[in-house]
Amino acid sequence: MFLASAGFVLWQNSQVVVLWDVTYLLDTAWRIALGQVPYRDFPLVHPPLTFVIQALLMRLFGRVYLVPVVYAAILNGLGTVIAWRILLRVLRWRIVSAYAASFLLALPLIFLGIHGIYPQPIYDCDCAFAILVAIFLLQRLGPIPAGSRDWLRSWLFPLGTGAATVVPVFFKQNMGLPFLLAVAVGLLLLLLRNLVSDGRTTDHRGEGSSQVLLSVLAGMILSAFFAAGLLEAWSGLDNYLHWTVHFAAERRLPGLANLIDVYRQPSFLWTLPALGVGLVLLNSRSASRLWSRFGALLLCAAPFFGSLIYLLIQSDPDERADNLLSLWPLILVVSMLLALFTLRRGLTLARLTPFFVLAAIHGTFLSQQLWGSTYAIWALLLILVASTLAELPRTLRQIPLLLAAVISGTFLICGGLYAASDERLNYIRLNSSEDEASSPEPLVHTTVSSLCGMAARGPYIGDFEELLRFADREIPADDAILLLPGEEPFYYASGRTPQFPVSIFDHTTDPYSPAELMQEARKRNVRWVIVKTRLQSTEDPLPAPDETLRLVEREFVLDRRLAGYEVYLRR
């Protein structure tokens, strides 16, 4: 699974590059590698860990594009393996053939792993991996024998587990913070349970002992204060909170109505009753009868068979993707109701884990709701599937395994096609032609040494290389440059030092109005403005592009017109 997951990401990277996202990652990390401090020297609306990791890799290996590609592949492989071990832990002792069922459920992650759909490094994928690691560690909190002198087992492991739950917050705030809060509330509830029961725990495996819980909470608190201290010393905590909380929420936080829309699925009219009735039958006394088991199995499998049938009768990639993603709210609703129902048997860490996962998933939806935010978190959805299967009676024998096979087959076929077709990347032009039915254009591979391994269809690689050659010949290395909208890793590829505080411009990252942008350009003594005229993005992300270009032409004169760019020089 590791090799297959990593190999798929390497293949994906050989087929496509999303210039906009790669530029944001690489040019921002390059600034940090050069010593510029985010939140103080330049605005950054995301937490720092993803960019710091890439900056560290740049310091270690230089500007080599293959390094972040290999990083994404390795992380994807590790994420798949860790998710499989989590699934096995959820199902072990709960169903017959738990090993086979967990393996089947993990197989779709070859295509739907944290980097399978979006293959380049990005904060969502790093955060999803960190959440998987935290869940993996939480599952392994064991009892502490009385009088134990094993410090690793008694204190260090729980402390480290607590610290691991904090780490996701510093990859992606809307994913990591709900997960952290859910875990903290869950641990406090378990402590309260212990107090009410005079310290006796109902968890037969001992994860819920008060000493363990207090150690995990202490690890969370200490690591949070440590991170706050580092941020204060590095960039200033006020600066960090301004950009990652206040500014980010102002630009990207959706309304409650958008989140509720996730659950307004027309398919619920038949999928929710089918799955709901099937699960009720499997948990009822009639489940001992063959006809009841067979009927319940068909009802539970019907929504997934429906997706496979829809795949055969529908050729539109958008419709296929929507049909696959509509399984998300179905699984979320069913798993949430079942998780609430199982709490009647008492609070345990295992029974609270689905709520930790649900919090992380719904926090992720704050970015781009269901249709745009699921690409890195399919492993979390499969954990919910496993948690649902784990609540089925053991007397059903092979029924959970059969359901796991149906779900795995659906996600393998539909999800594999979804990932390989790059349907999630519909915000870029995979062909330069506007005709979607046209045959794919040949891949263009870069000849720039620092970008070795980068490939894309269309003219975008060639256009960018022409710009790099022009800049090398005509623009002095110390001249300040403003790139609009900044859809190319110019500074990373050229090794130049960014002198303008923003290098990529869209509504999320750009704090300037057009007038403020030009005022800042004068303040920074910007001599060159480079406007990209042939975008890989399907829409121009630059806020108010017409007004911005009009103001540019007041102070700058057109110096050169390249294949994909217009180069302006200050008058």
C-alpha cells in the first residue's frame, strides 16, 4: 500500500502541475529560507508549518522541485499505512475478519490518499497527515500499572500524544482547531466520568485512566504554550493572530447556510432510508434469519451500488464526481447518529473518536465546503465507515466484511477514476483549448534545472521559461519586481529575493486595494511589473484586474510583450 500510494502520487506529478498553488507554496517557503519572517515581513493567511518544512528542505537540498514531489509521495504512502493501522485498531475485537476488512477499506487510499487527488505539497494534506498521526497515538494510550517506573509509558507517551493533537493547528487552522477542541472536550468528559465513578473506568482496555488523561491534557497545554512562545519570539503573536485568524476569517469563512447545504442532498430521499433501515435490521433480533441478513445487506449496499451504476450510465466527469461525493453526507449523518447511539453504553476514548473525526471533517468544510474540501481527508471518512461497521453485532459473522468489500470496490473504481481524471483540478486548464472534448495536448517538461520534473499540458511551461530567460538577460538581480497575479514560482525558479510583500494575488492572500497596491509599489521602489496574459487558472484570481492594470499603465510603460506576459517598466 505504501509503494502503490507513493507511486500514484509520483505519476500524478508527472502529468500535471497546479502553478497557482505550487507558486504559493514554493515562493513563500523560499522567502522563509532566505530569512524573511512571515506575519511580520510579509502577510501569510495560513499557519507556518507547511512552509517551514519546505523552507528547511530548500536549505538542505537547494531549489530542486523533485524534493517537494518526493516529499508528497512519501507522505501519501505513510498516510495510507497509518490510516490502515487506525482502521485495524477500530475493527479489531469488534468484527470477524477484522484484518481483511481493514485492508479492504484502506485499499482505495492508493488513489484517494492525502495526496492522491491533489499531488503537490499543500497545507491541507500536511494537516490531514498530522491528524491521522494524532488519532493513531490516541488509540494506543494504554493503562499505567500501579507503581510503574517506566517514564516512557507513564508520562512521555501521553505527553507526546497531547502534543500531537496540537500540531495540526499549525498546518491548517480550520482543520486542526476543531479537531483539537473536540479531543480536549472528549478528554475532559472522560475525566468527569472517572470522578463520578470514583476513579473507576468503564474502558476495558484502560485508555481512560485519569493519570493518562491528565498527561495527555498536560501535553496539549504545554505544547500550545510552547508554540505560542515560539511565534511570539519569531514573528509576534499579534501578527500571527491578525493574519491567520482575523484576516483569514474575514476573507474565507463561509456562512452557516453554506455548511447546511452539504446535507441538502436529493439522493437522501432513497439512500438515507435504505442505509438506515439496513443497519436497523442488522442490529435487530431478526438479523439471525437468513432472509433478513440478505435484505439488510442489499439495503446497506444499495447507495454504493448506485454510484457504480451511475458511473456506467453517465459520461460527464462533473456528474460522476458529484455522485461520488454525495456519499459523504450520507456516511457523515449515519456515522454521527450511530456514534451518538453507542454512547448509551458509556463514554470511552474509542467511542469518542468518531466525534474527533467529525469535528476535523466539518472544520475542513469551512474552506470550500463538501465539493472542494474533501480531497485530503478521505482517510477520515473511511475511519467513520470502520467505526460504523465496528458497531454491528459479532454474530453477523462475515456481513461487515462483505459491506467493507462493497464500499472498498465503490471507492476504488469511482474514486480511482475521480483521482486519475483530475476532476478536482477543474479550476485550472488541463488543456489550453477551451474545448473540453478536444484531445489532450502533449506534456511539456521544463528545461529549468531548479524545476526539473515539472510538467504540464499547454503553453504554460514554455511561457514561464521564456519569462525566466528574459529576466535573466534584461532585469538586474536587485531590481524589485511585481508579478500580477503571480501564477508562476518565479522567485523559487530564478533564485531572486522577493522584495514586494505579496507575490501571489487573489482575494484570500491580497490585503491591498488597487490604489494601495500601487502605493506600496512606489514605496518599495518597484521598477518592473509583469502581467501574465495567458493563465492556467480558469479565472483571473487578481482582485479588480481592470482597475489594477489601468493604474499600472499610469506609472509604467509597456517594455516587452512575451508569449504569455506583458512586461512593464517604470516611466
